[in-house]
Amino acid sequence: MWVRRWLPRGLALASGCLLVLAYPAPALGWLAWAGLVPVLLLCARAGSVREAAWRGSLAGAGFFLTLFQWVLPHVGLLAPVLGLVGGLLWVPVGVVAQRLLREPTAGRTLLAVVVLPSVWVGVEAVRSWEHLGGAWGLLGLTQWQARPVLALASLGGVWLLSFVLVAVNAGLAAALLPGRARPLGGALALGIVALVLGYGLLRPDPVPFGSVRVAGVQPGLVHGVEERFTTHLNLTRQAAGRGQAVVVWGQSSTPFDPARRPGAVARLRETAAAVGSDVLVNVDARAADGRIRKTTQQYGPDGLTATYEKRRLVPFGEYVPLRPLLGGLLRDTGIAEEDRAPGAAPVILRLGTADAGPLISYESMFPDLRRELVRLGADVTIVQGSLTSFHGTWAQPQQASAEAVRAVETGRSAVLVELNGTSAAFDAQGRRLAWMPPDERGIFVVDVPLYEGTTPYVRWGDWVPAAAFAITAVAAGWALVNRSGIKKRRSGHGE
């Protein structure tokens, strides 16, 4: 009895872990097209809703703990909480799989291909809330190298990619379960793949109207305030004569406020004049109001020309939710000792003849921020990042690969410059323009195409999550009404 109960649960846990191989660094993106099938089969074959919930929760816990293995050493007592929350998030997936696929008729198979992806996308949208850690590890991000598939992001963002991946998994699961609906499940899976590839291959490529040259500085981890600043200045001077419009430094590249050090401002102005372009630094320091802020600052030969303050802060890394309650409990972990202050508004920077929308590290994972910048007129988006705490982990290529999806979503080239991570640049088709792994040091220079127009995703926004919530609500209502009817019929027979 014990083996019959826990063997499927153990397989569910392992299946959740296996799906993570679709993400960088393994980057087995093809696995996302069938990696959920084992979990769906195990949940479908569960003898009860309760058992399906158990199997779904264990698969979710395995997925999240494996996906975020790079952060576990830094969160201490929060690690079990991460596993618990991850498990709870997958319970609806397990329950719906059990209800729709346990005896897959044609009708239930059709519902599964629509409702399961809706539940999945709804869960992804909820867990993408900034205070829960943001949009890391969304299933659609696994397709960053599959350009025909990636084109779908221009219609509905990363959410639409996740939706079609889960729909194909649901169809394949139905095709593997006994019943007359097996051919329908396989046909639906193949049909969805054909539609996705057809759109990607037939969609006209966006045509650039020009380009802007961007130089990035990636010095790696440099200890010492003055040493870090000087290293950036020295590397920046290597861009002299390269014709760039801006030299970009990573997050926290300037761990002091240059305004309080006149000599630092003078050195930035001299460097900007020497290389013939503006320099985009990132200040992580206490401001005049006494609060610590992370700020993008644009310096030219004449001094400071523009600033942008980071608006979305990393929970526990840059601020602690419910600090009076959790601060003492997590004192010996890697949490922020003092909360940073968030910025208030987006900013557009002028880079020669182009307009750039700046974001800072964690903000790069949020599709809505990128969409907002494009609506404000950004020709290109630039992210200043730093994953120093997670050097050598999967976090670094995961953040860099997400830039490909962000570029296709918005129809704008995307550039990420890391202090110590994986710097990258992609054009609006998701083609890689630059890629500097975390162990490489120095500068890179890239010509970034500029595009006009807006994608449907920029115009329509998050219509896929909205539709997913609506479908989930209707399905839940239908299930409750149906269950109530069954109980009434049984009660009537009993009388």
C-alpha cells in the first residue's frame, strides 16, 4: 500500500525536476513540448482529486526547488517555504488533469487542451507578482532559441508561448491514455504545432530603419569601491574610436553617489569626452534624502544629463516584506539589511538619434515594464544587470535568454549589460547579436537595429492572462454546477 501510494508521488516529484532542463543552462527547449506529459499522466491516473493534488504539488515543489536551486543557499529558512508555495501553485494543474483526462472522451480532450493551459497561465500570472519574485521561470521563456516559435510572443507575449506549450502537452497526454479520444489528442497536439510554426515562418520579418551602436562593460566581480569605479573607467576608454552612442555599465557599478564626489563626476565627464559618447553608470548608494536607491545615471562631457530610479525591487534582496515580522527571523541569511527606496516613473534616454528605455536588473523579467517603455517611444531597451551573488549558476543565462523574448514581444532590440553575469543583445526577431558569458571580461560593441511600429502584444497588452482567468472561472463554475446537479440527482434517487 505504501509503495503504491508513494511511488507515483516520487515519480511526480522527479518529473517536475526534469522539466527544468528546458531552461538555460541545459537549454533543452524542445523538452518543454512534452516535459509536462509525465506529470499530467500521473495526475490523470490518480484515483481521487486528493491524490491528484498530492502528485501535482510534489511535481511543483520539485520544479521550483530545482529551477531556483541557485537562490536556496541565500534564503535560509525560506527554502522550505519556496518548495511549499511552488507545490501549492501546481495543485490546480494536477486537479484539472485528473478531472479532464482520467477518462478522456472527445469533449474532455478538447476541454483539456483549452482549460489546462488557461490554469497554467493563470498560475504563472499570479506568481509573476513582483512581491512573489517576479516572472522568473515562465514556461514560454524556454523557447528563446526557437525563432519560428518565438515569433508568437509578438502576438501575446511570453504568456501565449506558455499557453501553446501546455496545450500541446495536454494533447499528447490524451493521446497516451486509453480511450477513443487518443487520435484526437494527437491530432490536436500536431495541429497546434503546425499553426505555431506556420505563423512563425510566414510572419514578415520586421524591417529596421537604422541602428545604434552600444558598448557594454563587463568587468566581473571587483572588490573595493574605488577599484570597481576605476576598472570601469579604464575599460570604458577602450571604446574610444569605436563609434558607439553610449557605453553601458552594469548594476551597482558605482557604489557611491558621484554627486558627493566632485572628482568622480570630473572623471566621468573626461571619460565621456575621451570616448566620444555618453556613459550610462548605475549608482547603488544613499541619496540626499538618506535612503538607498539604485539609479541609472547618464553622463556626457558636460556632466549628468538624465537619471532613472529602479522601480521594482527584489524581495528580500533589496527589501524585506513584513520586515518587523521576518527581519529578525532571517537575520543570518543573505537578506537586505536595509530596504532600498523604489523609483516612481519610467524614463526615456536620448542616445544620439535614438531613444532608449532603461531598466535595472530584476525589472528585466517583467513584460509590462518593457511594453510601457515602447509605448513611451523607446527605440531600444537597455538593462543594467548584476548577478554577482549567483555567479556560475543557471540564473545568469536565464536572465540573458529572457531578453530574446522581451525583444520579440515589443518589436524592439534589447541589450543587457551585466556587472558580473551574462551580457547579451538581441534584435526584434530574437536573433542573438552579442553574448558575453560570466567568465569573460572586458567590453563588447554591438550595432543594434532600430524598428518602428508596435507589435500586437504592445497594443493589446496581457490579453492572454485575462482570457486564461476568464476560461478558468467559467470552467470552475461549470464544474461546481455540474457537481451540484449530480448531488441532487443522487439525493433524489435516495429518497
